[in-house]
Amino acid sequence: MRTGKCVHFTGAQNEICKAGVRYDSLPPGRLQCCFDDAVRTCEKYREPTAEEIAASEAEMEAALAKHRVVMTAIRPWRTWSKQNRVAKQEVIECPACQGRLHLSQAAYNGHVWGKCETAGCVEWME
């Protein structure tokens, strides 16, 4: 969250913001609610407060810290190489929360997907 972006914005991939405004109801060209130089055309537009920005940054840092812990811990789990193109799947103990972390490695390129069963923990797709 940052200044110049409405607190209700949910991303261009969505049709409706958190305040219930349809993005296609705004003037054409771009989402008017999320750019510093845009003319504010939405009556529900609201800048985030300093406290909301700080909370958002703290939340992001906590999520990144979890990912750093998990990525460091699963590095040895990754066994793919050009000579060893093997797909594999496994459920291990999550290094971040001690829950169940589902891992999958692609044979094609070695990318690893992961998702912890604990709500709000980690999930990613390479």
C-alpha cells in the first residue's frame, strides 16, 4: 500500500474494488483510482493513512521473511539438474510454521511449487 493508490484497489485482474466500485465504470484508459497523476473520479477514493502504510509494509516484510526461511530450508530438497530431470512431490514440515508444506518439482525445468496447509503461511509457483 502506498500513497497515490486507493485503499480499496484490488488489482487490475479484478473487476470490482473493495468498496464495490466496478473498474469498468471509471473513465476509459486506465484505472483512475490508483495513479498519482490521475484525475480522481471515484467518489470512494481514499488515500491510505501513515498507519495503514506502515502496517502494510510490516505485513509484506513478515511474508518475505517466511519465504526466505522456507526457500533456504528447501534448497537441499531441490535435486533437478540437466542430467537429473526428475519430477517429484513430497509433503514436508514447513520450516516457517511447522505445518505441512506441499512441494512439487517439475521435470522439465526444475521449478518448484509449494503451498503450506497453514492459512496465511507460504505459497509460491516458480
